[in-house]
Amino acid sequence: MKRNMKSLVELKNIWFRYEGQEDYILKDINLEIRDRDILLLLGRSGSGKTTIARIITGLIPHFYRGELKGNVIINGRSIVNKPIYEIAEYVGLIRQNPENQILMTNVEREIAFSLEFLDIPREDMRKRVHETANKLGISNLLSRDIDSLSGGELQKVAIASILVRKPSIIILDEPSSYLSPSSVNRLRQYIMMLNSEGIAFLIIDHRIDYWLDITTRIAVIYKGKKIFDNNLTEFLKFIEKFDVGLNIPLHLRLAIDVNKCCGKRVLPITQDTKKVLQILQKGGNNDRV
Amino acid sequence: MIEFRNVWFKYDETEEYILKNINLVIEKGRIYSILGDNGSGKTTLIRHMNGLLKPTKGDVIVDEVNTRDIPISILSKKVALVFQYPERMFFSPTVEEEIKYTLINFGFEGKELDERTDYILKEFRLEDFRDRAPFSLSGGEQRRLSIAIAVSWDPDYIVLDEPTTGLDGEARKDLTSTIEKILNRRRTVIIVSHDLEYLFELSPHVILMNNGQIMFQGKFGELLENEDIVIKCGLSMPRISLLLHFLKRDGNLNNLKYNEILNLLLDKLRCTNYV
Ligand SMILES: Nc1ncnc2c1ncn2[C@@H]1O[C@H](COP(=O)(O)OP(=O)(O)OP(=O)(O)O)[C@@H](O)[C@H]1O
Ligand SMILES: Nc1ncnc2c1ncn2[C@@H]1O[C@H](COP(=O)(O)OP(=O)(O)O)[C@@H](O)[C@H]1O
Ligand SMILES: [Mg+2]
Ligand SMILES: [Mg+2]
């Protein structure tokens, strides 16, 4: 697959603080989402990830008060003075708390609602709703009241209601929070499918293990600044050197700690645990890295 | 002790049962984890523990009292429940008042009230947010606040519905040490979770739910031996478990705590000449 380097979203020198705050939450952030990216945005809680999502989607400055400096460019056009519905055409946001985005009382209507404005025939609409529900494993919930859903079911509905619209950029803010691993697997497969159809993703999540194998890039925010932005290989080197409070999966943490204790690279920092196992079975890594 | 005796439950007269013949004993001073796929009935199960829900059939007995015979207001002092969506319980204008409201509710006053509030703010690293509106906190900060409130009056049973949601690496470690402190005071902790990685440090007794039934009960380590059941119930094995099985093959791995795994591994590597 040819990767087009066209930039879909560009944050340029973004500074932001919420009303009443002295310090800036974001300090000179530059961030790019390119065509076909699956960008993983990481950072401690409170580091400003959701704030970045709010800026890209125009919720800041339209719904949250504060001071915003810098430029936000989507599809080559600055959105700073654009109304929010124009932005929503390109960017879909699944919010951290799914309750915040639910509008209807019935599951099928909730998922269909975001298609209402797209001017597509009823029958196609129904088809798309059912296809999305099927992909996320919630077909059996379509007739249910939103109020009667379990925590994870509610989150899946919130996710479905954005994915169904297929905007060209989709932001998921902590999508795995309430999902079981098997639900995440379904979601991940659906994301990969949509991505191959040309949709770019920005994923914010503390369970990084779910996403490492499908990301094209990883960015890390720390104390309001972007301190890392590169691919998985570089990220694995980065976490070996710096501890910035991320939730590092145990198999990586173990390899990092072993190497630290030994004062040299005994185990590789890799997602491929089988490789680690082989090295252990041989009794350690012979060749220096 | 919390006891479920042949508990059946459905929300709606016409629908099928959500809990199907649950029998369960939660003993004092121990830690339990309730695991299972989305919709398997975890939240429904724990809502029975403080009387929020009453069984359609069967009984739930908390410290020898049937939950049908005691008002929720009294029971919820003994059994604290932190909801899956913590934002649902906030309503005070500031973080400090949110904590104080609960404490006052449970009989704290005067100097004791202030001291307790300060202690909780400090313990959960919420001092900087004292005057902020709970709703303006980030997701992980809100989660910390909801847990702080639930343990603030030192209840006998603490039930946490997916407490690691929104927590970063540091906050997870903090939560673990908070839970360890609670256990040292001989309190009982019940955690609903999807995250087997998180549970390593706590090694709880696990209760695995599937479609309203208990599929498996036993030690955390035993669960990891049963990959089939884990997968069948919608969970996944932590990648590290591949290494655990290796470590176990010619050693004895009774305790799965991270530091012990690390030490075992280091020992093993030192046996060779490479380290
Ligand atoms: N108020 C309600 N009315 C009808 N059905 C409900 C109600 N609340 C939950 N259910 C259904 O009961 C089942 C169990 O729900 P429960 O909330 O206990 O699941 P859970 O194991 O906590 O799931 P999750 O991991 O998604 O939070 C689900 O199928 C859910 O849709
Ligand atoms: N509506 C708001 N008003 C004031 N402060 C806020 C608001 N939302 C978030 N914050 C603060 O901004 C910082 C960044 O928050 P957020 O972007 O939600 O973090 P993250 O998503 O990385 O956890 C946090 O300190 C949080 O308390
Ligand atoms: Mg957030
Ligand atoms: Mg639940």
C-alpha cells in the first residue's frame, strides 16, 4: 500500500489554557495527522490529550472557554474561525465519556442519528447502521433502550455512532476503557478495515498494548509539551530510556528492567514475546545490541 | 462476609435472566476480582452487594443480614460501591466539598472532618484540585476522586467497578498501594476488571463471569493456567504469560508478583555466563 504523505490535520504552535488557569496546558504543540495514519497519542492523565482532541474538533474554542494560540489546519484550510459543523464533516470524535455524546434513547436511532444530515436514502442508512453494529458485535442491542446498556455496551454504541458516518479522520479518546479484550479485538479489526479504505485515526489510550501493533506513529505529551513523535521501533527505544509515567505493558517493562539490572542489553524490547522466550531458552542474548 | 445463595436476577419481567443461579462467598479481609466479557453480568452482580438491586430469586446476605431486610442507606455505609461511570456521582461545586459531603453523610464533623478531608486529598494527590469543579477534571483525575471518596470513611467492603479506567501507569501503581493499605486494615476489596495485566500485583481470588453464570473461581495464578477459559470468556492472556510458563517449567512459581518474576528471571540469566 502506497502511503501518501498528505497532511490531513496540522496543529501549529498551539498554546492553550482553560479559563481561570495560570499555566498553559499545552505549550507549543506541533502535531500532524497524515493520510492513512493511525496515530497513537500517549501521556499521563491530565497531560492534555483530550484537550488536543477538543482543539482538532473545534470544541475548543466553541464550547470550552480559554485562551488558544496557534493554528489548526484541516485538509489544508485553517479551521480557527470555522463553525463546528463544517469541521464535523471531516473529523469524528468519540469522547472519553460516552455518556457525553449520546443524544437519543434507543440504540438504533442513536447510531442512525449521525447519518441524518448526510442526505442518503433511508434504506442505505439502515444498511450502514446494521453493518457497523455487526462489525462491533452489537447487532443484538439495536432495539434496546440506551438506559439499559452495560458500561461496555454503551461505549460500543458511542463508537458505532461515529464510525458509521466514516468521516475522513476519526479520533478515539480512550476507546478501550470499558471494553473487554474481545470487544477491543473487534474494534481493532474494524479500524484496520476502515483505515485501508482511507480513513485516518488518532487514538488516545492508556492500554497501549492494544494498539502498538497497528499504529503508524506514536506521539507522547508530557507536561504540556510533545516530547516524542516517531514510529514503534523508536518508541520502544524511547521507553527504555525515559520513564514518563506511561502504562507500559508488563512484557516490555520486564525486558526493560532486566536490562537495567544487568547494565546491558540482555533482552530485546519487543512486542514479539516469542523472540524473548527463545533468547531466554538459550540463556541470554549473546550478541551486543 | 457477603454470601450469594442461589441468586437469580432479571431487570425486566419479560426478559431472560441476567444472573443465573449465583452462589458465592466473599470472605472478609481478602481481595476478589470479578472478570468477564461486556454484558456478562459483573455490574449487575456487584449492585446486589450493597442492596441497590435485590435478587428476583434467592438471597444475598451481608454480615448475616439479608439485603432485603436492611435499608440501602445503612448497607451502603458498610459496602462502598464506586460506579463504572464515576461522573454520575459528582454534584458538588468543588472537589473538597464533594469529599466533605460524603464524610458528613457518614457522621464526620468538626476537626475530624477537616483532618480526614486533608488526608484524603493528600493520599490521592488531589490537593491541587481542591477548589476545582469535579466535572472540569480530566477523566483519570475524576476516577481518582471517585475512589478517594469511596474509601474516605473506611467502609468494611470496597467494591470498585473497573477502577483502572482512565488511569495512567503511575496512577495504577498508586491504586495498587492504596488497595494494599486497605487490605492491611483487614477490609475487603472487590474489583471488577477486564485487565488481567493490572491484577498481577494484587493476585486476587478471581470470579469469572460468562453470560450470567460463574464459569470459574479460583486463584489468579490458576486462571492463567486456563487459557481456553480466559479466551472463551472474552478476555485475553497478558503477553507476559508466555514467559511465565517458561519460568515455571523447571522452577516453582507460586507467587506472580512482578518483582518476583523479575528476580526469577534475573536469577535464571545469572546462571549463564552472559550476565
Ligand atoms: N437496566 C437494565 N435493563 C435491562 N437490561 C439491563 C439493564 N442493565 C443491564 N442490562 C443488561 O444486563 C446484562 C448485564 O449487564 P451488566 O451491566 O451487569 O454487564 P457487565 O458485565 O458489567 O458489562 P460491562 O463490562 O460492559 O460493564 C447486559 O446484557 C445488559 O445489557
Ligand atoms: N473544562 C476544563 N476546565 C478547566 N480545566 C480543564 C478542563 N478540562 C480539562 N482541564 C484540565 O486540563 C488538563 C488537561 O486535561 P485533559 O486534556 O483532559 O487531559 P488528558 O486527556 O491528557 O487526561 C488537566 O489538568 C485538567 O484538569
Ligand atoms: Mg482525557
Ligand atoms: Mg459493567
